[in-house]
Amino acid sequence: MGSSSKGAPSAGGSGNPLRLAYFDCRRAMIDGFVARHFTWPGTLRLHRAAFGWDMLRAPVNVALSPVLLLTRIAAYLFRRAGRRGLADWLSRRRILLRTAVARRVEMLIVTDLLDVPLDTAAADRDPSAPARAVFAAPEFREMLRTRDSAVQDDALVWRISQALGEYAGVRSAVAEMTTTLCVLVVGALVFQMLTPGMISMAPSVADAMARSTAIASFPLGQTLGGMWYGVFSAVASPWLVGATVVGLVMTGSAVAAFSGVLADPVQSRLGVHSRRLRRLLDTVEAEVLGRSDRPFVAREHLYARLLDLFDAAASALRIFRN
């Protein structure tokens, strides 16, 4: 991918044929990349990495997701207010734990989509290794040859690393939304209720557990117990409801580690993966050209929090009615 000799602008210019050829070529590869890794059986291979510590990281990331959203909102507000230093400091905070699946996605973007060699062992140890590999690649070094400041180089590596990490972190929010949709289906089929989350489902599950326990311990036998509690309901204690909430949330969070197996093919079919990857490439291209003022931001974290608010509202409405 050499540069043109027909009076081409410098490598930093927006009309550089080298830059145009490289990024246009990468954009043309997006659909094939999505087909290889985000549809079956590609997504099944990808999620083999979730077995292990990811099953423990997933619940922690669910709990940290609201913190991530708040820091992103605060960074945006500070940047709008002209406080770039504070905004950049907040943006640098890596809130979510780096899962094995997210790490695998970052490496695939670098090695497959961007066609950049990467030491996978280094990428396992250092979250910035994929971005440093991109920065060191011959194609990018040619585009960046006008830069001579080590500070600028480090800042660029961090911004590319932040964009890759933010993209990979989207999977956490999408997993939450997928789990919520599954809970909605289960609640409608089993309890004939609107259950947009584990919190709103917990009272129904606790009541079912309390009823089963009461029938099993009925003095006149389970048959008469079933008839008795078919007329008089068995109410779950607050302790049982609380324990059920904790258990369901933990179970749902662990299941979220693998929910991408269902979510990836659907997103691929709807073109969500392709659009998100194009936004990521646009961000990397703008960073390389030194004309980016807006980092890659995942909107999915906001959507997941809106579902949480819906879940909380449904739970409050049920308590009010009772």
C-alpha cells in the first residue's frame, strides 16, 4: 500500500492516498469480519473464552456498569464546559474488568480487521498492547511520520486503546439487555407478568418457592395443601424475597457472560455489528489524522441503564399495588 507519486499531500493530510486506500480497504472487510466472528459458529468459538474467570467478572461488570455510565456522562459535561484535563482523566478510567471475551475481540479487530501483527501473550498482559501494535504497524507509522513528539505518541496510543476497550466493553451492556429480554419472555410465559428484570421477577419466584414449601409441609398432605393454598396464597417473607433477588441477579449476571451467543447473530443480521465497527474505524482514522475531538462512546450502556430504570419502576408499581 505505497503512497502515490502524483503530488500527493503529506501523510497527515486528509487526501493522502495511502490513508484512503488503507481505511477504505478495512471498511470493505467489515462484513466479512462480522460473518466470521459474530455469527454461528464464530461466536461459539469466541465465547469459549468465557469459561473460567469471565463467569465471575460478568457479575462485577454488571454492578460497575452504572459507575461507567456516570463517569462517561461527567466526562462529556466537563469537556463541554472546557475542562478537558478533568474530562480526559475521567475518560482514562477503565471501570469495567477486562474479560477474556473482550480481550479476544480486541485482538481479532487488530489482527483480522486491521491486519496488524500482534503478540497475543503481550496482549493478555497489557491492555494497551493492541493499540501499541497498531501504532507500530508500518502502515500507521507511514501515516504518522510527521509526528515527532513522544507525548503525542503516548496520547495517541492511549486514545486508540480507549476506543478498542470501549468497543469491546459494549458486549457487557448488550449482554445485560439480552438477559433482560430473556427474563421478559420467561416472566410472560411462566408468571403471566411483565418482568423487565431480575428485580421485578424476584417476588414472583419467591412466592412460588413459598407456596411450594407450604404445600410440602401442609399437615394434611400435599394434595389438600395444594387445594388449600390454591384458595389462600402463601406470602413469601421479606428475607426470602431479598435472597431471591440476590440469587437471580447473580445467576443472570453469570448467564450474561454467554448471552452474546444469542445476541451476536441477531446484531449481525440487523447490521448493528457492522455499523458499530464502522464507527470504530472512523474514530481510529480520525485519531491517526490528528483531527478527532470526540472519543468512541458506546450508547449501549445508556440503553442498559434505561432498562434497569424500567425494571425498578415495574417493581415499585407492583409493591404499590400490593
